[in-house]
Amino acid sequence: MAKTLDVLKQRRSCRAFTNRPVEKEKMAAILEAGTYAPTGMGKQSPIIIVIKDPKVKETLRRMNAEIMGAKIDPFYGAPELVVVLANKERPTYIYDGSLVMGNMMNEAADLGLGSCWIHRAKEEFETEYGKSLLKRLGIEGDYEGIGHLVIGYPAKEPAQPVKRKENYIYEL
């Protein structure tokens, strides 16, 4: 198992994936890592939705590109798609959901997988279609989309980390 700091230093956003599916055990570990993210007062405001249905995945892909105003695949052909939402009733919901995303990205990197945080989940889940997906799953409450996480095997080597800026850390 890698050391935490080594994983953090080497993890990079992946924007080119092979079509090789991710093993169930690896996906389970990534999802579990998300559930152990810190949350405000331990209230666990986020939820994680694994998108397996190809029609739903394609609809979200199309909606995301439309919202972005581009004619590209915003999910970069990744075989796995996860969406994180968080309950807006909690004052820390955005931070809570962001930490879930970070934990999952770091676990994916530790397992030799690539991942990338894709925005526009907020806009997607404000639509009637997004709300209907939550209803289909029996999810009630005021949830906001935090982000999509695309996961898969990288099609190319990740870029090397850029040098950290000199004025990153201050002491008082």
C-alpha cells in the first residue's frame, strides 16, 4: 500500500481512459473511501450515486456537454461514473461533498486508476430529469449536485506534478 503523501503527490486528473472496466472490488474501495470523508459535525450530508444505466449515463453526458456549451464528451470516455450530491440543509454541505470527492480521487490513485472531477452536477440535478433520478432512487430532501467523478484505467501516463509555489505556506 502506498503512503498517503506519495499518493497525494502523484494523483493527477485523468482525461483519457481505456475502455477496460474497473473491477468491482476496486470500485467498492473507492466508494467506501468516500463514505469516510470528514463531514461537518459528522452529519454525513453527502450521498454517492453510482451511474450504471447506460441510458442515464448518456443523458447526463449530453446534458453536461450542453450546460458547458461544448460538443465534446465531458466524461472523457471513462467507464465508471459516480455523482456526489449533498444535503443543502447542512451548512457545510459543499465542503462535505468536496471531501467525499477528494477521498474517492485519492483512493482511485492509490489503486492505480485515473479519475477526474467533472463539474455541472449542480445544474443537472436542478432539472426535472435530475430530480426524477433522485425520485427513482427514493431520495428525498434538498440535495445539490457537487460533482461527477469519472473513473477508469488511464490511457496515458499522468503528467508530472508541477513545482509547488513558493508562497503556499505562511507562518505567524
